[in-house]
Amino acid sequence: GLRALPLTAGTPYDNRYLRSVFSFKDAAQAAGLGAIGKNSLPITQDHGPRVRLSCCLAEVQLEPTRDIKPWKCAGCRICIDVCPPGALSEPGGGEAYAINQFACSSFLGASGCCCYECQRLCPAGPLRKRPYKKMVSI
């Protein structure tokens, strides 16, 4: 009997600014699931940045289902160093991250696929696949 709005991947966004109408990662941080890291992704204790988010907006106060330990980005710069289009940079002014969304989006569009290097090589969480190797620009 509650009003609710389920949101899944593909939420509308503003093409002028490459910003979503509703930020899943900000909602995840506000819910205590993790903190947004230098790679602009929410980093959780259990999975690092390797999570997919869906949301359900509802007019109800919910109690947490488990204790979530605070988690913060380790600040190691791996995501910044490995970003193929160079879209990530060191954040400043109290910001959690600095991303050139247009460089990231252009790279993804030109590659015709996906990137995920910042997500794949992040040392947070148990699924890191191979050792960090700094990308070299030619």
C-alpha cells in the first residue's frame, strides 16, 4: 500500500552535462553502503567498486538490515593512473573525485565497448584480478 518508484539502469540523464536525473551512487553513499572513491564509483567493503546499483524510491522510513562498516577510498591513485582517456584526476577542494565526464564518455563511445579499468584494478574488495601496471601514454 506504499507508493514506490523502482529505478533500474538506464535512468534518464541530461546529455548536456552527462548527469543522471537521480544519482544511484550518491544514494548508495547516503544509505551507508560505501563511499564514493577517486574513480567516481561507490566503494563498498564487501565488493570494492564492483557493484551494480538499483533503487526503489518509497515514502517509508526503513531500518538497516545489517551493520555496515564505514568504508573510504584508500587514496592510492591507481584508478587515476590507469584511466585510458585520462578522464580521472586528483580531486581538490574537498571533493571525493574529479572526472572529465566528456572524456570518459567519448572514450567509451569511440571504443564501441566498455572500459572499467578503474573498477577492475581498484585494490578495494576481494575481486582484484591482476597486479597494477601503470598505463604509459605514447
